[in-house]
Amino acid sequence: MARTRVRTARIVSLLALSAVLPLATGCGGDSSSSGAGSPGATAPETGGDKPVVVATTTWEGAFAKAAGAEDVTVIVPQSVHHAPDYDPKPSDLAAVAKADFVLYAPFEPYAAKIKEAAGSKAKLVEVALDNDPAKAGAEVARLGDLFGTKDAASRWKAGLDTEVAKLNGELRSAWPGGRSPAVVSQVFTAWAAGLAGATTVGTYGPEPVTPAQLATLSAKKPAYVLDNAHMSTGTVLPDAGAKQVKIVNYPGEDLDLLAVYRNAAAELKKAMGGS
């Protein structure tokens, strides 16, 4: 099986970009105006190879890899802590020229720029980025259908189920006093509370906590606050006596989505006093 290749889009001149990327109206990423919205589209022929995928961030890239993609290019550098803050130059989008699929998320403000870079070949795919195991598994299966890599997606889903069950058991064993801890979660880290079997007593975000929310959430007396490492605004409930745990949603350059679950479990166990 070919080894997954992760490449960061190289910067080329704007002139070169305009020469290779014809603009298309109403389409995103390197997708064609006809292919981007066509239902039931399958992976195009690529000489017997797996499809070429361009992903805006390592998060979309990890979903693509989990679904069976073996040639994945990531546009936003992994070093960018909060990917939506990245402002890609038009030349950054040159990588979409050779893509079969371009993956993006609707909350990324540069998605419009990707749409403007649409060509005649690639299919633009909006990815539902959610690390909730059930939702992630369903999204990977959907991408596997699109890529023509259903078997690989199915194998990954089986591995996800096994890993989540293992981590959930370890975290339940680490519960202080043997009881499900009360937590407040940032809206994009609620999946980590589920992984721990914790009791969510409140959520916040993505906007900063207001004084009214601060009072309400503190009154819930949570033991832990599961903060989003990519959107952190500092200590969320400074007077609640809760331990704040940073949860990372994005995988590293290896695009290993399962590592995100393992890392979250390690942080949670550490906060709960486990090894």
C-alpha cells in the first residue's frame, strides 16, 4: 500500500496561479462547477492510483487519510495554531490544480478563496469536522464512498471503535472517587467529555465567556473545564476551582486522527490524577 504523502502547498507567483487556475463561479476548492455539486460522484480515474486530495488543514487531511486517501496535500501549515486565522495568498492554492478532491470546512474564512480557485477537474467537498466518534466514523465512511476507498474507510472505522472503547475504559477507571466527573466543555471539545464518560453540566463558546455565562457555569461547580487549545482565551472559570484541560482537535503532520483521541485521553487522565 502506498505510503501517505503529506505536502505543504508551495508558494508560487500569482501570475503562475492565474495561468493554471481558471476561475469558476459557485464552486469551491479545485472542484469543477459541474462536479462540485453532482450527487453520488465517485473518485475519478487516476491511472490506478488512489485519488489526489488537497485539504485546507491537517484536520480535513486526517479525515481524508482515514478514508483511504494516500496522496494528501495540506494547504495551511500545521504550525498555525488556529487554522481559521490563516490567510492564504492566491498562490497558496496552486496545489488544487492537480487535485481530484479538495476538502474544506465551512467555518474556515478562506473557503471563499478556495472556491475562486476552482478548476475543471477536482470535486469540492465540505467536510463536517467533528471528533465525536460516531460522527467522525460516519464522515470517514462518506469520504470513502466519494474516493472509491470504502474498504479502507471501513477498516479505519473498526480501529476507531476499538480505540475509543479502550480509552473510555481507561478513563472511567481514572474517575476520582469512581464517579463520573462534572465538566464544562467548549462547544468543539464536547467529544472529549464523551470519551471520558464525563457529565457535561455546561458548554461555552465559540465566543469568549460573558460575565453572565461565567456566573452560570461557575455555579454548576464543574471539576474540569475542557478548553479548546486552538481557540483558548485563557482561564475560563477563574473562580470555580475547576481544573482546565486543553483539548487539541487537530492532528499533526502525520494526519493520524486516532492520535487526537489518545492525546485527549492522556490529558484527561493527567487532570484526574492518573498516570
